Amino acid sequence: MSISYNKLWKLLIDKNMTKTDLRLKADIATSTLAKLSKNEQVSMDVLVKICKTLDCGLDDVVELKKEHI
């Protein structure tokens, strides 16, 4: 399975926020934001910070996609 944060980027658009806005408000590192942009794994702590900042659930920001073989 692979991770996708496309839902997070769509949510930011809906809330009229930039990735930088999210980084500053959620107090996450630039390197962590880069990982999110590359659909790489980040800690659960980071995801919880994002959810608290955006007032949403995990399923609103992350999606597990089945890899087609």
C-alpha cells in the first residue's frame, strides 16, 4: 500500500491556506512538509497536529492506496 496526502492538499485549498500556513500553524518542520509533499511516511504526532490545526479527522488528510501489481 502507498500513502497519499492528496486529501490534505484539497482541504488546504478549501480552507484557503498555503502549505506554509499549515507548517506555521501546526508547528511542523520544513523537512516534514517536504515528506508530506512526496507522499512519504510521517509520524502520527505530525498527523495529529495537522488534524488539530485543520479541525478534521485522519481520513480527511491521509489515504491508503492499494498498489496495482
